[in-house]
Amino acid sequence: MKGNLKDFSTTQLFNLVNLARKTGTLYLAQENGNRASISFREGKLIHAQVGERNGHLAHVLHRAGKLSDDQVRIIRERAGTTGDKQLGLLLINAGYVTQSDIVQSIQKYTLDVVYGILTWNDGMFRFEDGVTPPPDRITVPIDLENVIIEHTRNLRELEHLERELPNLDFALRFPERPGASLRNINLSVDEWKVVSFINPKNSIRQIARANNMTDMQIRQIVYGLLQAGLVELVRPPSATVPTQGGDPRRRRMAGQPQLKKTVVNKLIDRIRSL
């Protein structure tokens, strides 16, 4: 199965995989160079990857705040090419993390990656039947129905964030007024990563790329920092002024061809009859 995301949305592809209880990997490629792969087993999501981010266990646990910078450095120095399953056992036996920490961190990482991919509305796709992640990977099965429902909620939130923060080419700076301090404020690992890059010379888009974050993820973090008065927006000389008026959802739909519903419905009916 292969085609164009202008004809089949990622959500529709997920529905097809779910209905047919397929095992395999969905590969996606955009014209801007973005690449992604999503793996399934018997209709359940088990793995996702964007670009060169392969979701190594040490990186996933560090992103979830379960491992410190020093712990990750030591693990990479000593573990070498150790697979995720073996590394997970070593970390549990050493008392670094629990089995629950690993499962929850992998599940959250996978969902974060997938929710970003589900916003893609252009590019080519192909599904390779029977292709699954390497056997040394730890996979956590996730029901696709829950993924699709949560994605719908995220779309509504994304539209709100796009209205509040339409231009990612703006930069950020810390306010000069007294009292706007990061001391005694509980920030997440991802929020601290963003804060560490705040500089009038760094656009929000550049900060997102440096931290391998999706547009939605960076908007969520920056919007929270703005609402708390911890940062301010700055327009760099090269930034463009945001366009005024119009619902972002309508603008996005206006530039997107109508889906070929008849073809999709025929496919769904065929799968249901299997």
C-alpha cells in the first residue's frame, strides 16, 4: 500500500491498519526532507521514529526526566552498542529506574512522536507488510483508537495555540522587570531545554529544531512561559509579520485538496469484508 498524504490522511491510514489488524511499518517522506516510520503489530502501535531520532532507551529515559545528563553520559560510555532490552535490565538491576518507568517513558515518547506525525498533510507514504522494529527494541502496544481520539483533542488545542502564537520565527527574551525569575519554579525537562536556548538571536523555530520538538510541543511550552510572564516575544530583523485574520483551520483546509472519500470508503469496506 502506497500513495500521497493529500489523498489519504495519516488518521485514515491508522484506521485502515487498525481495521485490518495489520503488522508492519508505515514509512512517510515529505518534500522538505522529513522522514518518519511507524510500526504496528496486529493493529496496535508499537514504535515510531522521526528522522535520525531512533528512540534509544537512554535518550527516552533522559527525555522523561528519569536519567540525569551524567547518568546518560556514563551509560553511553559503558553500554556501547548494548540493545535496549539488555540495557533496560541493567538499569533496573542497578536501581536507576523501575520497569514501570521504562514502560511509561517509552509509551509517552512514542505518542509524542506519533502526534507530531499525525499533523503531516503532505508527502508520500508506503506500508511494508510484516516489517517490525529490531528484536532488541522494547515495544509497548498502544490501541490506535485511543491515539486517534487524543489526536482529535490535540488538533483543537493546536488550533488555539496557532492563534495565540502564529509565528515561530519570532525569538524570545527574558523580561527585564524585577520579579520575573525562574528561581523556585518547577519546570519540566523539556521546558528547561527550551529555556537554555532563549536568546534574541534564536528563533522559536530554531529552538524547536535544536531540541527535536514538533511545532505543537514548542508552542505548548512557549505559550506556558509567556502566560507565566517568564519570557517575552521579540521580532528579529529577518522575521516576517504574522498575517492577520482568518481561522488557521480554514487556511490549512483551503490549501489542502479534498480527500478522495469514495476511494477511502471502498478500501474500508473491502477490509471489513476480509
